[in-house]
Amino acid sequence: MKQSFKKLEQYQFVFSELVKRDFNKRYKRSILGILWSMLAPLFQLLVMSFVFKRVFGNSMEHYTIYLFSGQLVFNYFKEATNNGMSSIMSNAGIITKVTVPKYLFLISKIMAASINFILTLAIFFLFTILDGISFTWKFLLLLYPVFCLFLLIIGAGLILSALYVFFKDIQYLYDIFTLALMYFTPIFYNVHIFDGSLTARLLYLNPLFLYIDYIRSIVIAGIVPSLTSHLYCLFYSLFVLRIGMWIYKKYNYMFLYYI
């Protein structure tokens, strides 16, 4: 881990240029440009709110914020990991000619997605104000689940980008996985419908649910999650990150033979 941070410092200029390239590339020849980072999730929120509010939201206070928080976390995870998956293959021309740490391309993709996430987060806070939710010091604790989510995304990105080098079918399998994950994550439906059931326990196997639930507890309920919740959030992040680092360390020397 320390060696990775040292290399990031060593290749700081290259890394910053990669982030700029990946972020600008997304909005190249776009009239609204960066505004799409905020408008796209906003339109998605409005559509989902219109569709699901009558079914799930009539008995829930601050349903729009409930829905937005789930959508915010899931979309960030999906976008960052999807982009990160192809980071090695899409930069094959550079990797085969220049000696740089291969994970720089992955993290640059994740950072570009993180900028979009931060812009969307600003819209989320605006919606909380419009929904009559007051800001308190507890909102500072939101940095914790966001940091854990960032580590989880890096770990998942390391795993996916390595697998994608060897197995191109992983992109199709991952589409199915994220679709199933979306429905297994309580984004638009009330999690309390599962209270006391086996499904309620299985939800804790889903780290995205833990991060979403943490945010909802702070923003909607104004409650600081338990120490157990904090430990679970950190455990999943470090566990996935450790697996990703192990896979990269073990197989990264083989990437050049496949790209």
C-alpha cells in the first residue's frame, strides 16, 4: 500500500493528465458538457420518483431523499467500476510503450467518476434543503461511508480490470451482476418490509446497502450508526481492496502478453 502511494507521488503529473483526459473525453463535443453530470442523475431521480413514489413512497417521509441517496451510491459504484474494468485494455497503446504503474489508469478512471459523484452530491444536498432537512454536524460523518465506498471501488476495479484482460466475457457477466445488485439493494423500496426475515440478514452481505443505510441514517433520521455498522463498512472495503491488490500483484506481469 505504501509503495503504491509513493508511485502515485512519483507519477503525479502523469496521473493528473490521465484524470483530465478521462473526464474531458466523456463530454467531448457535448453542448452542455459537465452539466450532464448533474442533469442526468436528476432526470433519472425524477423519473424513478414519479414511478415508485405511489407504490413505495406514500408511507415514507422524505422518500425523494431516500431514493436519491440509494441512487447516488449505486450509480457511482456502477459507473466507476464499469469504467475501471476496461482501463487496462483501453490504454494498451500507452502501457506497451511507456513504463508506468498499470493501476494509474484504473485510478484515473475512478477519479473521473468521483468528480461526477461530487457534482451529483451537491445536487443531493440541495434536495435535502428543499425537502426541509436541516444540516447538522453529523453530516461531516458522511465522509466515512464515502471514503469506504471509494476504497471498495478501487478494490473492485482492480479485480475487474485484471479479469477483463484475460476474459472479455466479464463485461457481460458484470452487466447481469449489477442489474441483480440494483434490485438486491434497497434503492427505491423500503428496507423495513424485510424486518425479521432472512432477507433482512442477507442485506448485510451487500456493502452498498451498508453505505446507503449509513447515509440515510445521518441525513434522514439524524442518527449516527452503531460501531458495528462502522466496522462492517470498513471491513468490506478493506477486504475487497486486499483481494484486488493480491490479484494485481500476482498477475499484472502477464497483462502485456494479452493486451
